[in-house]
Amino acid sequence: MLRAICSPSARIQAVVGRPGSGKTCAASACVQAFAASGVPVVPPSGADEIDRE
């Protein structure tokens, strides 16, 4: 999943999974990787919910 999300061609990538399958953790890892490499990240709608977890 991380490879697909972080690939250079994936400007928008949908992630679907059951509750507890790690979608939020994967998204967090991608944001950290992009930020560390200087790629700007635009938070999605509902990002406030992710911040509270």
C-alpha cells in the first residue's frame, strides 16, 4: 500500500480497507516521508480527525 501511495505517478490515491487495517498509520507514514523529502502535503478534508488519534 505504501509503495502505491508514495509512487511518483500517484497524485491522488484512494485507500480502502476495513477498520483497524492500518489506513491511518499508512497515511501518516506517507506524510512523514513526503515532508522529509521536501514534498508539500495538502491535508485532506477530515484531517482534524486524524490529528486527534
